[in-house]
Amino acid sequence: MILSRRSALGLAGAALLAPAARAATALTCGAALPLSGGAALPGNEVLRGIQLAADAVNAAGGIAGRPVAVVFADMPAPADATGAVNGLITGSHAGVMFGSGDSALSFPASAAAELAQIPFIELTAPADGLLTRGFKFLLRTGPSSQMAADLAVQTLQARFAGRNLGLLYNSGVTASGFAGAVSAALAAAKLPVTLAVGYPEGVEDLHDEAGRLMRAKVDVLLHVAGPDDASGLALACAAQGWQPKTLIGYGAGYGYRQSAAAVPGGLSGAYVIAAPFYPAAAAAVQAAYLARFGTAPRAADSLTAYAGAKLVFDTLSGVDGDPAKLLAGLRAAALPHGALANGFGVQFDRNGQNTGAYVTLQQWHDGVLTPL
């Protein structure tokens, strides 16, 4: 198999990152992630979480006496996913695969692992459709789009009933999947949407979309955004002298410190629907993040990835490090709320979704994302 240049660079980087990956006794796990391109920020944050989980396991003696080695490959676009996954499996002999940082990438990446009959553990990509394909080797430890949609509707019912609601989203797999789930949930709850507006993924100029929302007198806006969309909306609103009274964000455009810093005012007051962002129980993980990477965590994705990867490593420890027994071990797990570092419980349903995962309502205040 010929790897793309980006994938080859990713594998070379992995060898530098984890020398144990070259040791005959190492238990090798692969991570196929977007480490360049438009989803590089989430991809890198997920990788950091996996690395911290591997560090914790290795510091405690490894799995069945073997060190854990994490090797990774870059998949900046869906066309790169199959090559990245196959390269990790055949070239690095990864017995377990982690992903993905982005739902559009998880679809082909998990399909490649399924074809190879290698366990693929989705850590953060939320699209509901990932788990409706009948795959036998795919589980998701993190929350789903439906979970986020349900919380959005609960929030609107409890806090903003009777207001003019707008829905703005890009055409990406994650955003459009959430838009579909939340639209159905809003209809079931009999909460009308004044205006729903979609736009092509990658578009940063949202002047026309903001104008439509303004003319529709939307005062509560639910925006599903990638890393650059939130700043695009803020600039468009400022140019027209209009702001929704309430902004609720979902996606990388609202959950990352870098995204907030790129918006005038730092998104202060904006609500965010996301996985838990480093609660008190994760203080040790946060300290390890700072020590290894020299900065504070950028988003909840690293902790979500840490919790999922650590669950995998702990489960492997219980089956003598045998990847062939991993999925059965995970499916048999029943851990209560709060069992994982970020507060998740563990209980997988028949489709492979961890029903113990969840999202929370948070809010930006002076550059700090605070749980509500």
C-alpha cells in the first residue's frame, strides 16, 4: 500500500513521538486524524488526549506488561482516510484504531477498519449516521449529535420559550447531521423555527445569511459552526449593526479557545453545547496536559478523547492486552455516571453508542468556558 505524503509524514512523526512503537513487545494502537487541513485543530486536540491516556497507562506499567505505543497518520480529507487507516494496520501493525476529530472523516476511516476487521473506536465524531450502518467493529465512546440536539431543545424550552428562533449551519457532515436532528426534535417539541439557513462548508463570509436572520427578527440563534464559521458570523453581524440577543453555539467554532479568541469580544455571553470541559475530577489530566504541551487545554475534545482512549486501554488490561477481545469487553462494560475522568458513564447500546456519554450547556465569560 502506498501512503500519501501526509500519511507518511504522520507515521514518521509517530515514530518520533513514541519510540516504544518500534519495540517488539509494544501494544500498538493507531490514530487516524486530521492533523492538517480545515479540521487540524480538532484532530490535534484529539491526538493530545490519546497521547495523555497512553502516558498514564505506560506510567502505571503498561498493558499486560507491555507498553502502549500510539502511531498516527494524517487524513486531512475523506479521500485520505482509507490510505491512512490501511497504512496504520498493515505498515505499523496497529491492532486497535482510534478516530476521528471529524464526522466526514470517520465514515470512510471506520469503513476501512471494518473491512480489515480491526476495532475502530470513535472518540469524538458525533454524526448519528456513523452507527446506523450495522458495523461490527465500530463503537463510539463520545456523545452523538442526537444528544446535542436533545440538550438544545431542552435549553430552548427551559430558557427561551416564545422567542424567535433561528438555525444557522454549514453543509458539513457534523453540522448538517446536527441540524437534521435538532429540527426533528424541535418539531416534536412543537417549538417553531422562524428561519433555518444553511450555507456551504468552508464559507467564511456570512453577510447574506446574517442579513436574512436580521430581517426575520431572529433573537435566539442556534449556530452549528466549524473552526472559522463563528468569526465569520461575528464579522457579518458587526458589519450590519445587528446581533441576536442570544447565541447558542455547537461545534468547533464555539468550543475552542482559539475560535473564541478570534471573535471580537471573545464570544462573551455565548452559550455552548459540548462535552464536559475539564471538570474538577479531571484536574490531574489537565495538569498532565499543561506539563506535556506547555499550554492549557484548548477544548473538551482532548478530555473526551482521553476518557475514551483510557477506557479502551483499561479494558485491554482486563483481557490480557488482546485486541480481539476488546470489543466484547467494552460491550460488556457497565460503569456508572462519573466513572470516567470527564464524568461519563459506560454502557454501549446495540448500535455501538456509549449511552453514558453526554453533553452539557456551557457559557463563555471573559475567555473562560464555564459549565451551567
